[in-house]
Amino acid sequence: MSGLRERKKERTLRELEEAAHRLFRERGYEQTTVEDIAEVVGVSARTFFRYFDSKEAVLLGDWRAQLGAVQELLRERPPDESLLDTARALALGIATMMEADRERHRFVKVIVASSPRAGDYERTVLLPEFEATIIDALAARLQVDPGQDMRPALAASVGIAAMHTAKLRWTMDEAASLILLVNEAFDAMEGILRS
């Protein structure tokens, strides 16, 4: 019974996400309400909020589940790898996942760049969660206390800055490869650190 319930929850989550993206494309992000999204799926707004805490959250997808993928990517890295190489590998792994669903991710980035509320949600909710996850994983790998040792936080910040810069360029250039842009951003970052 619980397996059936989980599949139904997963299906509803995906239906809400798909309906939201369809409405955002048809009506515009700002013009679409939570009630509009819920109505298309045939659920109440209250049910919507069981799955997503806001319209911004449904735009950005099930990002909390993506944290697990980030942790897995970090666990797979060689223990003797430099923190900068690990940050690059993590960013490339995320870029590869984003390229696999390129149209959706580019659409989301355009909305985040143009909507103050969506941009604020990414900056104040999503990014801090990803940064904390990366810091904790790097600190565990180094066997250090991140409150005492700055290296995990610095490596996470460098990786996030490089990824952010690459994603901005990717949003502006439809033909660009996010993977190539991430590599360029890290090459530039390494050049800055050496100069």
C-alpha cells in the first residue's frame, strides 16, 4: 500500500511541475498563480502546498532531491583530489545533468534572471542549501570542522561562483555548451588565483 501511495505522490508532484511550466510558458510566470497550477492538475491549492512551498519552488523543481545527486557526486570523487578539482568535477556533473534537460533549465534560468521573487528564492533558499551540502561533504572528506577550517567553505564558494558565471553566459547564448562554459569559468578562476 505504501508503495502505491509513494507512486501517487510522485505522479502528483510531476504533474504539478509540468502544469506549472506549461502555464509559465503560455501565460507568463508573473501572471500564473498557485491556484491556476492546482486547478490544471485537479487538486486544491492546499494540496499544492503539500508538495511545494511556493510558486518559486515549483519553478525550480524538486531541487531538494537534487541535493542527493550532489552528495553522491561528491562521494564518488577520489579522496586525494584537490578541493578545486573536486569543485570543478561537481560543477561539471551538475552541468551535464542540466544539459540533459537543456530547454527546461534554460527556461528556468531566464525566469530567475527576470523575476525578483524567483531570483530571491534561488539566492536565499536554494543556493544556501546547496552550499551547506557541499561544505559539509568537503569537511567530512577532509575530516575537519567547517567552523574552524575555511577550506571547505572557500572551495564551495569558488565552485558556486564559477557555476553561476557559466550559467549566466549559458542563459544569454542559446548555442553555448554549459559544460564548456563551466570549464572556461574554472580555468579563468584558476588563472585569477595564480595571478
